[in-house]
Amino acid sequence: MSFTERQQGAITLASGGLLMGTIGVFVEEARLDALSMVFFRCLFGFFALAAYCAWKGFFARRHFTRRTVVLAVVSGVLMVTQWVGFFDAIHRTSIAVATVVFHVQPFWVVLIGAALFHERLGIDRLGWISAAFVGLVLASGVVTSGNLQGHSSYLIGIGEALAGSVLYASVTLIAKSLGDLRPHLLTLAQCLVGVVCLPFIAPLGAVHIGPQQWFWLVGMGVLHTGLSYVLIYGALPKLTTPVIAVLLFVYPLTAIAVDALVYGRALSVPQLAGMALIVVSSLGVNLGWPLVSVVRHGWRVRRPAE
């Protein structure tokens, strides 16, 4: 059975999302602090991506201009910080909650982009973004968990995941400004920043790591930073925006299922409703779905700009 290029891209992107959705298990089972885990993710991810980039011949001199290197380093600092916050958020909340909260990052991309480039958002986009943050409040469990007094660690975890989503949105905007730079090279540079910087922040000499822990650490680098990014980056050029917008949610949906199946931590009904609201709102923003217009157009639906 042969597949078209678009079908291959969809399968590849979904596979990358499924793989990324299992990273929470690796974080939980590695049983190390977030800084140490991110260091080893960067270390093994660097070797995996370097081997792939060398094999594909991506190390062209034209990619390494002063501007590219500076922006890559800045994005590396942001990405590594985001990884640390996200891993710690998983420990403080759960795989599902941290992942769902983190996935409001597309809305930060829109808001930050509008602020930087003076873009007009329009009532439809603002409506979807507002709905998404209502979904965020529900999905986080802050409202439905009753009295959170004494649960400061949980709230810190929510804050870390949310801050991570802002950092990732900033990385996304930097990546867009780099034009035709291979995304594999950008991720490689981000891993290098982590390998170089993290040992100075949290010396790793005293860390005792058992044989089973090495499996999870190597997996985070080779599978979730090497293979998954290769799958995702390879699929994106083959797909249209609507298909990408839908398939990117394979990752959080997989994380929710994995958390429930492996650790028995199922989201509550209000949290699932919040997740659904985030998904629909993200599709609305990315695909230009119109809301019912309430300004000047009565009940008429405004068509998205061509």
C-alpha cells in the first residue's frame, strides 16, 4: 500500500506527537531534579541531532552568520529554561496538567507577535484567545480543586508550565525570524547551550545515577529530542496549516492518556472541558474560524481574510 506525500507527512507528524506525549513518563521515572534531567536531555539530544545533521549535510557555512549564532544562543537560553520549568512542573502537578497548561503557547505567539509587529488582532482572534484562557483556568484545576491552601507546590508548577509556554512562544518567534535556517540546527544549538551552561548552574559531579535511570535519560535525548524533532520537522513542509493545527494536539492528548493509564491520574470532567476549549480555540486562531460578530455586523459571520 503506497501513501501520498501528504499522507506520509500526516503519519510522521502524528508519530512525532505520540512519541513526545510519552516524555512525561521518562521525566517521572528518571527520578532526578529538573536541571540534571535537562542537562542529559541536551547532551544525548546533541549527539543524536549532530549525527543526523552531519548525515544530511546540513552543516553549510552559510547558516552560521553572526546574527544566526546570536539568535540561536538566545533561543537556546529560552528553550533550556523552558525545559527545566516544564520538567519541574510535571513533578509538582502531573504529566497531563503540565502539558495542557503548556499548550496555550500558540496564543502567546499571537499576542507577542501582535505587540512586536503592531498587528491588529480583530474581535474573532481576541474572542478565541479569551476562550482559551478560560479553558486554561479549567484545565489547571485551580478552580475545581477547592481549597488550595497548602498546595503552593502545585500552584508553582502551574506557574512554571505557564511561564514555559511564554518562553516557547518567544523561541517560536525567533525561529520564524531566522528564515531558512534548518530547524534541526536550531535545536542542535539549543542543546549545545544546555550542555555548556547547565553544569555551571547545577554541578553534576555528585549525582549518582543508576542503570535504569540511564535508560530514561538517554531516551529523553535520543527519542524525544532527536527522533521526535526529526519526525516533526520532516513532516511540516508536506502538510497544510489546517492539518498541522489538528495533528499538533496529538502530543497533549497522548500525554493525558499516558498519565491516566500509567499513573492513574485522569483529568476531571472540568479539566477535560478546559482542554477541549483550548483545542477548539487554538484551531479557531490558527485556521481563522470566525466567531459570531457582535460589532457592526449583528449576527452575520465574518469571513476570515484570504
